[in-house]
Amino acid sequence: MNRSPGLRSVHWCKSSYSNAEGGECVEVADNIPDIVPVRDSKLPGGPVLLISPQAWVSFIRAR
């Protein structure tokens, strides 16, 4: 069961830090105005964290 039905048809992009061994698997959906959805790629039907674009930019810059 997908817990975020409004995001079923979005394009998910896996982080370049994710690897084939199953660690650090983060995906981000793009092209959604005013929100940045983030999920664990190992749980595609699981919960999605919805982040503001401003918070996402701060997160990326802090890495």
C-alpha cells in the first residue's frame, strides 16, 4: 500500500550517494512545485518526507 497516493506518478531520482549494497538509499521526486518529497528507495510504498524547497537547499548545502 502506498502511503502517499498523490505521489504515485512522480519521477523519483536516487541519490548519487546510494549504492547497490542497500545502504544510504534516498530518493527525491522532482518537478513538484513548492515541495520536495524524499523517501527510502528500499521502501517505495512507505512513508514520504515532504520538505520545503528552502529546507532542502539548506540540507544539500550542509552535506
